[in-house]
Amino acid sequence: MSTVALPSNYQSDLTPEYLHQLAARWGISIQPGDEEESYLLLLQSAEAVHRQIANSPDYLHPGLSPTPSISPRTFWKPSPKANPLNAWSHRCDIRAARPASTLLHGRKVAIKDHISVAGLPTTAGLSASFFTHHSNEYPLSPIDAPVVRRVLEASGSIAGTATCEMYSASPLSFSAATGPVHNPWAHGFSAGGSSSGCGSLMGMNAVPVPPSPPSYGDRADLAIGGDQGGSVRIPASYNGVYGLKPTHGLIPYTGALSLSPMIDHLGPMASSLADIAVLLQVLAGYDGVDARMTPETPLRHNVKDYPALLAQPSQSQLPLRVALIRESFEVAGLSSQVRDTVRNAAYTLFPSHGEAVVSEISIPMHAEGPAIWTAATRTSMGEYACAQSTPGYLSYGVPQLGTLRWPLDSDMYATATAQNPSVANLAFCGAYLSETFPGVMGKAHRKVFELRAAYDRALEEYDVLVTPTAPTVAMRNLEPGGSGRVMERVRAAVGVVANTCPFNVSGHPALSVPCGFGVGDAGARLPVGMQIVGRRWEDEAVLRAAAVFERGRVVGSRL
């Protein structure tokens, strides 16, 4: 490492006393004279360089500039009547002035409120007090995330941002600053998280219309969620819709709040499989910015035609080979009704059209997946998610989230404890784990390769793997509470992502498919989701397996 310059006329407030205080944190005693003078000058040099950058204009990447729209961008908070499930964060109507295709013509798309939409607030499920400015307003995004630009260029309209859980750090739907998001199948029940608003909005399209339907307010046709541990798939399961966590690096994550680069995914959510395919085609492909993308990521003109691949008959003369992961049906907290619903649906519907053979396989590493996911990310997640720290590789941080306050102060701690104690836990864990287990995160990253290899070996023998998505049907939402209810709020989320989070670290594509119903609290009829997992970079195989399952459902309904 080289020092680029030593300040000569620079006026610094750094004093020898501060240098000694800094060194004392590590038990170091700096000697007066040459040591003190030299290290103080070097520290002042670093200060001068950083002040220069801090005071310079920011750079707006031209690939992220706001997509030209047909009218000025405006937004509004929907009324309670227009937003009875609290699924919307902010509403808008943005359409491109010069779209490049008509793939999404006439379709209204909701964007999870941790993704940048130029001219709109990005709340990340937080109150405005969590940002450094002293006002009751959120900072507005100066950029369009690539996924937003691609929707607009495909003639889709951005209908608004969908409610997001606090820091995107909950698999349930009670932690957003605006209050709980409700399940359209049963008001008062969880919509899942952290893409809670997206799940609820898509669920509105899946609920059968009764003779006197309830008013769900403003709707959307499609949604884009974020998934670090199951945050697309859990809401999809709870709301009876489709939700895809694609292969890691297939869809650019640029412009969205990061929890940890290794597990960051954006993915499509919809009430039909065909809509998942077309939205995946629109969103996929290299963006030239996101370092999560690899040489395997296709360039935009090489993105597969997922709708065509979904529609065309299989070229293989062999049946689809489906394997249920035995360990996924043994996770703690898995309800018997979810276990039986998923198992029976898989064994009955996949082969009913004569297109598939269903077996069971043991992957012992799957049971270790949640521990690997936790150890690989928990130490640094607070810094990435809450402080928006920049990773060591070149990245384009979300400009409007650079004003997030961190670490927690007493007011933020009180809010987090009442809404989402997992956030306060991130602060405690980050400090404790980095001091006590300094090498374990690196070892856990190496274990990720072992976990990926275990799934890859299974996928050499089988075309897709199957697990339950969530361990239960949706539970009742918890209301914001005081410090005496911390464990109640933590316990509600324990084990929810046991079958989903392993595939965030392994990077395999995983799709939640509605497969039946169970009975929730007070007899509520609630959806059950089945997760289909495929080989990395073969997301179309997962979609086609889901289509085989759907054809089996059609055959079964005719019997």
C-alpha cells in the first residue's frame, strides 16, 4: 500500500491526543517524537484524501440514469381503501417514452421497496428517522435499477413500490415501518417476507373471485422481489403464487439494498408460470456493473427465450427425473400437513401425465445448509444491509441509501426491538462473531463450495430436486410490540427459511410452486408451496418441471 500524498498546507483537526486514543483501542502505546509525528502526518494524509472525495460531486452511471418516461415522474401514498392489505409502499405510473420491445405491453409491475426507482423514495421498510437527514421525508432515488429500466424498455409500466420488511431482514410480514402486510387469502395472516408486499399483490390475482368479492384495492400484474434467504419464495408459498430465485448472477442486483453479495438475488413473482417465464426473459442478462455476475452470465442478446422454452415439448425421450430431498422433509418445525401435501402432490401430479418419474434422495449436506448460510453471512450482514458498507470489489452502491444511520442508537434500538429484533441481533452478532470467531466466516464460505457440490452431484442423477418451501402455512401476523415480546417475534421466524436459504448460498435456481392447501389458525384455508430446484444456469429446466407438475394438476382435475 502506498500513501499518495503528504499534506503540506492542509488544515487538519486531528491531534496527537486523538492518535493516542486511537492506538489505545488496540493496546498500543505510541512514543512521542518521530513515531507520533509520522503516524499523525499519515493519518492526516488519509483524512485529506477522503475529504477530497467526500466533497466532490457524485457520479451517476449513465447505464443507471432514469429511463426517459412519457410524463414527469410523480408518486403518492395510496389511501387505505386503495391499499387495504398494506401491500403498496408508494404508487406511481411510469411508462417509457421509447420502449424497445412489447414483451410486457399493458402489464403493471410492482417493485419491492428496496430496489431503486428514479424519483421515488426507497424506504427498505424503515421509518424516515433511520436516515441521517433530520426530516420526515425519505431520500429519493436518482437512479433506475437495471431491472426497472428493463421492465420499462419492454413496455411494462411501473405501478409502484411494494412494501418491504425492515432492512429486508424478515421472512414474515409484520416488521415494516408502515405496519403488517396481510395475506389476501385471510386478512390478518402473514404474507411472508421480506418481499411481503409483492407476495400479497400477486396473491390477490390468485384468490378465486367469490360472488361478492372483497375489495383488494389497487393491483399489479407482476412483481419483482428480492431473495437472500427465501424472501421471494416464502411470500410465494404463503400467497399461493409462483416465485423464482434465479441462478445467482443471472439477474443484475445493481440498485438494490444488499444483505450480502453472495446471497443477493432479485427474482420474478406472478400468479402464473407463463408470467414468470416472460419476466425472467426481460430481467436476465449482464448489466456491465454488478460484480455478482460471472463469465457464465449471458449477455443481453444471448438471454434464453424462456417463454418459448417453457412452451416447447421436451426433446428428451426420457421422463423427467424428480427427486424429493429426504432431509427437507425432516426439518424442525415442518408441519405434517405441509409435509404430506407436498409429498402427495409431487408423487401424484408429476407422473400423472406420463412425463416424470419421482424418487427420493438423501443429501445429508442439506441439513447443514442453514448453518452454512448463517455462518457465511451473519458476521457481515449488519455492515452490508444496515450500514451499506462497500465490498472489496468494484461495485455501485445505492446512492440514496448511503445516508442510512448505523450502528444503532437507543431510539433505533427501541424501534428495532418493537418491530424486528433480528436487526438489533445483527448488530450484536456482528461485533461478537468478528471478535470471537474471526476465521469461521471464511471457513463457511469454503463450506459453500462443498454444499454446492453436494447438490450438483444429486443433479447429475436427477433433473430437479423438490422440497417443501415454507415449513407451515401462513401464521397470524404479530402486531408491533414492546421489549417484553422480543422472543415471541424472534420465535415466529425460526426455521421458516430452513429449506430455502441453502440455495441462496449454493446459487441454484429455486422456484416456489403452489401445490395445495392447508388449514391455518381458526380454520383459515391457506396455500402450501413446493420448491423445485435445478442445475445452475438451467433455470428453464425448473420452469419446465413446474409445467409438467401443472399439466398433472389439469389431468387430476379432470378425473
